[in-house]
Amino acid sequence: MTTEKRSIRRRGIYLLPNLITTGALFSGFYAIISAMGGRFETAAIAIFVAMILDGLDGRVARLTNTQSEFGVQYDSLSDMVSFGVAPGLVMYLWAFFSLGKLGLFAAFVHTAGGALRLARFNTQVGTADKRYFQGLPSPAAAAVLAGFIWFCLDRGYNPESLSYIAVLLTMSTGLLMVSNFRYSSFKEIDLKGKVPFFVAISVMLSIAFIMAQPQTMLFLLFLAYAVSGPVITLVMRRRKRRMQANKP
């Protein structure tokens, strides 16, 4: 009598990376709750915490070989809350509440841009150029808005006097997320390789500047990254035109 060996497929999810994703999701949720209570500085910081955790979960999954389709989808849903809904709602409660429909529209543009950006990213995972993102990544877009709020609160600016600037910034981040501008993914940087000594010093000084004045430095850093997309795309198009013009 022969016995057949049957392999039993274990069902479940990997705990560690999804636990980090849950932390990112909670940070986005906490940002909304904080804004509803008028604690806008806490809300801005919570969005940055969500951004850090969002950067960790994928790396932890790759290091521990615990990638899964469930993790990918769960991460996208977490990103939608933390970087789509939360920044738009926090900005609305901080600066748009008195603008009526205009403020509602601006907040929705960012939220919808985040949803479309994530949907497009998920459909292009296997075909996109790993060196670049198409459109402004949703965490960076959220960081621009959170950094702007944190910067203005630190300077004591009245949000009502900046409401139209905030509208322009919020709509810009939403549109940049669904644009075709290319943004560097920094994936070509080899963190395991050796670098010159001055590079290490530059990194240390950059971290020191950010830690000394995070309200200003984080906003300027992510604002510069948001602007870099159109610049990179324009430079690449001009270079391509010159190469085509020089062909015999």
C-alpha cells in the first residue's frame, strides 16, 4: 500500500513587515485625529513618522525574505490613508476651512492625486524604469504639505493669511503625483559600497542640519525634490532632442 505525500500550504501573513505597515497606517490615522483636535504640529509630525515607517516595511520584507502580494496591497492602502487622505484633510482643517468649496476642492485634488498615483504605480511595478518614479511619490507629496504646516506653525504664521498659497501648494502636489514628470528613485545608490570620506562628512552635516531645524529643513528638502521632477524631465528631453539632432 503506497502513501502519497501531500504538501500542506501554510496560510497566513508575515507579521514583521505588516506590523510596520500597520504602524504607518496608524500614524496617518493619528494625524487626522490630531488635526480634528487642533493639534496641527502633532499631525504634521505623525505624517513624517508614517513616511519613515513606510520606507522601512518594504526594506524589512526584502531583508527577511517576507515579501507577499498581501503586503503590497496592504502597503498601498496604508499609503492612501497616510499620504492621500491625511495630508489633504489636515491641510483643509488648518487653512482651508474658511474657503468653503475652494478649500474642499483643493484638499480633494491632493487626495485624488494620491489615489491615482498609487493605482498607476501598482500597475507599472514590473515595467517601470527602476531609476525613476513617474510622478511625484505620494510620501514626498505628503511631506511637502506636512513640512509647510510645520514650518508655518514654527514661524507663528497665521494660516488664514496663507490660505491661497496653501491651496496652490496642495493642488500642485496633487497634480504632480499624476504627472509624467520623472523623479529620481535613488535606487541606484549603493549603500553597501565604499564612498569618499567627504561624502560621509557631507551626509553627517546634512543630518545635523535637519536635526537642528527639522521644521525648515524638511520642508525645503521635499519642496526641492518636488521641483526636481520638472527640471529632470526638461533636461532629459533637451538631451534627447540634441542626440536626435546630431544623428546623421
